[in-house]
Amino acid sequence: MLAEALLTKARRAGATPEQMQILEARLGSDHVAADLGLAHEWAWLSEPRFTFVDLFAGIGGMRLAAESEGGRCVGSIEIDKKCIDTYRHNFGDDPSGDITVIDPRSVADHNLLLAGFPCQAFSIAGLKGGFEDTRGTLFRNVAEIIAAKRPDAFILENVKGLVSHDKRKTLAVILNTLVGFPVNYHLVQPSGKSKLKGEGWSVLNALDFGVSQNRERIFIVGFKDPMAADRFRFPNPTTPGGAGLSLQDVLEDGPRWRTPVHARHFISEKYLQGLKRHRDHHESIGQGFGFEVRDHHGYANALVGGGMGRERNLIKAQMGPQVGTLDGLKGPRNDEGLRRMTPREWARLQGFPEWFEPHHADTHTYKQFGNSVAVPNVAAVVSAVMAAIERVDLPENEPSASPRQTRIAWSQPESRPNPR
Ligand SMILES: C[S@@+](CC[C@H](N)C(=O)[O-])C[C@H]1O[C@@H](n2cnc3c(N)ncnc32)[C@H](O)[C@@H]1O
């Protein structure tokens, strides 16, 4: 019933054939009622609670988070062709663009700016200066867009290493740039003393926000209105330390999904022996870094783009026989039933909805999910930011409890220009 109603509204409201096709596919999926999926459909069809731009869009993890809070994307920028393919396939928007060449003033007006900027910002060289020290960095392009478009707020996301980089000077330059001329934004004051919390930023762990993955990321949040900055608090954990979560819940061959895993995800005996030798070597020189087999009842190590993200998250298979041939393996399968996690399991560990279709080639998919964000973690930050702007008091320990949209109205598709 709900699915039919949504389709009718979308058709009447002038959805393009491409948008209708995507919507129909999602509504037909068994899992569309999963929290994020349904919230996403509502955000798409209803009067938006806020508008946002998705810079360094990747495959749209931050977009999913903002849409789940009732936001509408009015522009996205991404340079990588494979990410663009995945993004276009799932959202029907083309994010193609290079942030270094766009005119900041050409970016669509928006309430919230989202940017999971790449690590190039780490090359900032300055003595805790500000704007001038950021020349030639991708962070500078973000700062210029904030200065030109003056959104109500921004959320910047990056790896935890940014906090300590160059004896904290890099972070100081970034923060000074955000509060100084010509950006002039307001940062939230830290509450309580913590090495992982400071003026305008906090390190949050995805494990605390509903996914079984130990993923610590820095979030930098700023507001145009100083009063909103005063009201803002970083969200409280909803699943402290992964409480109530289990890696088993995302496993394809686990009790929840009961799907055989394709043979290509298993490692060969020869490869396993190589991993063991590599680990022994590193241990012998005092570096405890190597492959890991994760406990089904525990959580995953951080998913990262490179090969180690896969090897530090090996799983003991729970089901057989597996479909597919062993063609991709170098020699016979290992005797211990060890396999890598599948792309779908990575999608779940990043909190992506089931309707999201990864890129067709595994190597690109792992890289794309590894570079993306834990969606529920970002959603909790977006929720807290919007509550500060809208003066909504969030219930204690329920930082993601934001009002959902109930009015349905299709905004003009033309009002979704790409800032290129
Ligand atoms: C850390 S990833 C962000 C992932 C994204 N937040 C997500 O959820 O998938 C950084 C992205 O910035 C993109 N990028 C790097 N340089 C860029 C540029 N000059 N213009 C636009 N995008 C760029 C990269 O291709 C990469 O996908």
C-alpha cells in the first residue's frame, strides 16, 4: 500500500522516468522497510527538511545519512569515474566534477555542507596560521565554498590521524581557517575534557552508533549562527562499545541471512600460509600487525580501501557448500574455512541499505566502501546539527531521534543542479 502510494505521488509530482525506475526497484526490494531505506524514500519524495551538498561524494555514504534525516541533495562533486558510476546507478544523479576547478559561487544554495575530504589536506604546512596556509589543498576548496555560499552549518569528516598530524598543527590550521576571515564560522565548545574532543571537533566511533565496526573518525562541525553552535552537542552513543551488536548479524552465511557465500571469497591454503609467514615475520621484528580472524560475536576492524582492510577482517565460514567455482584461487581452498568478508557484508558494516547496489567489480567495491563512511554515525551527527539549527531538544541518549517528514510534495527536479 505504502509502496503504491509513494509511486503514485512520485508520478504525479513529475518524477523523471529514471527516478521512477530507481524508486520502483527500491520499493520492490524485500528490505525497503529497513530504517534507512524507508527514510530515504520519504526524504526523496517529501518536502525536504533541509538541503545539502555532498562534496567528495564517493559513493554517497554521507548523502544517505543526510537523506535519512530528511535532507535533499542539491549538488554533489566527485572526480573518480568508478565512484561516479556507482553513485549515478544508485541515486540517478551525476556527481562528476573536480572541486579544484569549480567556481565556489556556482554551487547551489544549501543549508548543510557535507565533505569527507581526502587526506591531501594533511599536506598543509603552516605554523597554526589559517586561510593562507591552506593554499593548494583540497580543504582550501571546501573553505572557499563555505565562505561563498554560507550554509547554516557544515560537517567535515576525516580519519582520526588528522588529530595528531604534524603535532596537531594541521588540525589547528584547519580550525583557524574555519573561524577566521573570510570563512568566519562558529565552532562548538567542547564539553568535558577528552583527548578526542576539542573546539569544533570530536572523534566518534561507528561502533557506538549501530554498526559492528571499530571505525574512529574525526568530525568537524561549524555553524553560521553562534547560538546554534552553543546549542550543539556531539551525539551520545546509541550502542556504546558495540552493545547489542554482533558481527554475525551482517554475515551472509550467518543465522540472520543464511545465504551461501561465493567460493571466490575463500582464500587458498597457499595464500593463508603466506599470510601466516608475513605475520610471524612482523611479530619477530616487534610489529604486531597482520591478518586477523574476527569473532562472529565481536566486531570488525575498520574497513579500509587497501588489501589489509580485508585481511584484518577474515571470517570463519559458517555454511557450506558455497556456490561458484574455485577458479580465482591459487591452489586448493584453505582447510580452516577462512574467507574474506563479501562486498555485501562491507555494505552492511557501513550501514548502507540493502537496496544499494555496489559496483560490479569486487576490487572497486571494497575500495569504495572502505573510503566511505559509517552511515548511521554520520546520520547521528547530522541529526544533532539539525536539532541545534532548529532548536529541537533531543532526548538524552537518543541523538538520532529526529522528526520525520510526513508531508509529500515533489520539488522541481530542475532544482537539483550539480555545482560543476
Ligand atoms: C574519503 S573519500 C569520500 C567518500 C564519501 N564520503 C563516501 O561516503 O563515499 C574522498 C573522495 O574525494 C574524491 N576526490 C578527490 N579529489 C577530488 C577532487 N579534486 N574533486 C572531487 N572529488 C575528489 C575521491 O575520488 C574520493 O572518492
